[in-house]
Amino acid sequence: MPEIAEVRVVAKALKKNLIGKKIENIKILYSRIVEGDGKKFVDALEGCTFKDIRTSGKWLIFDLGKYSILSHLRMEGKYFFVERSKEIEKHTHVVFELGDGNDLRYNDVRKFGRMVLTESDKVGESPHIKKLGIEPDDARLTVEYLLEKFSNKENPIKTVLLDQSIINGLGNIYANEVLFACGISPFRKAKDITKKEAELIIKNSKRIVLKSVEVGGGTIRSYTSSLGVIGHYQDYLLVHGKKGEPCSKCGSPIEKGQLDGRSIYFCGKCQK
């Protein structure tokens, strides 16, 4: 699944290709991708021009003037730029026909992605965006904020880091990497995190996300960019997917487990 870094990389590539282009026609081939009234979605957006593309955590936000599209890629959603004459592939679910004769096509093998129409001046009021927490590199992510959010949480810290209402954009891969960098066991109760450890979580979350954006995100089995961007952050991973390999800090084998249905990778010796 694309996490905050990969979504930012996708937004940058989309912005390079889309700004100033007009939507002439929209085809919705699988109705559940678009939340709400599909006809309203089409009627509102046909004739609009892409003004900007930005992100909020794992959400892409396409600004088309009066209206915006909120787009979540979920597990395997991808956007493709293709010539209109090219045959529409099996897993293409939404087609935006552009004024330059090309298409922006949304492809999603698992059909989990979603698009939501909203008025541009009300993006922040959308329930999808309003409930989100603070992004890892936002100055508002402070020790005091984290400790307050963690204070009554009996759940493991790994589970809490995946709560998008607290830190917006961290997913399973980066949460594993952050906790390893901090030396914190994924099984520790969030309420037991100390001030020093909260400082480390903020520091390493920011560092890891920004480095991943710098190198194009991660190209991994569950997520590969479709926009000509080859990510390299998988080359920087220290624990995720490294079961049995020696810990880069102490040499002990990296362990793999399950926590709330998610895979966890950690060093049982270094992470306490």
C-alpha cells in the first residue's frame, strides 16, 4: 500500500502532467470507486481544468477550481497517462478524457480505491480529511501533542502509530522502520512512551518520510508507481521485509510477527 511518501511522489508526477489540462469526458466503469452519485461526479467535473494537485497523508487532492477530487489509492490503485486510442485494460475503473487527446486512467486490481467529489473550499471539512491527524514533517507534531494522544492508549505503540487521526500518513512499512530507528518495541503500550521516546518518534518519522520522498518512495511488491517514477526507498529499509537477516545495529536476526492483522518486523534485542 502506498504510504505518505509514495502518495507525495505520485502527486508530484501527476502535477507535472496534468496542470492546465481540461477534462472533456469522464467514464466510470466500476461505480463503487466513486463515492456517492456518479452522475453528479461526472456532471460537476466535465469541462473543468486541473489547477493543482496536493496531498493530505495518504489522500491525493485534485483541485479543479470550484470542485476537487479526493482520491485514496488504498492497496493497489494507480493512475496512468495513456493515448486515448489504447485499449482500456481490465482493471481500469475510471477514465478522464483530456483535452490534449490523452487519457488519465485509474487502475485498481483490488478495487479498494475511492474517489470523492467535494467543493474545493470545503476540502478541509470533508469527513475523510477532517478526521486526519498531523503529518510527520508538520511543525505542529510536537512531543506534547503525542504524549497527550498516547496518554490513555493501552494498545501497542505500533498499532497507535497506524492511527491516521494521530499521525497522518504513516503506514505499516514506515511504522516498522520508525520504531526500529527509535529502539522501541512495537509491543510497548502507547501510554508508556516517555518524553524522550516521543521526541525520537517525531525525529525519525520526519527523517524517514523526507528521505523516502527524496528517493522516489518505495517500489515494493504491494506498490509500484505507474507514472515513470522508480522508487528506491526499499534499498534503505532496515527491518521491514528483513526476517532472519542480521540486525544492522547488533547482528541479531530480525524477527517477524503479527499484530492486529499487520506484519511487524523488529529486533528483539535492540527494541525495548
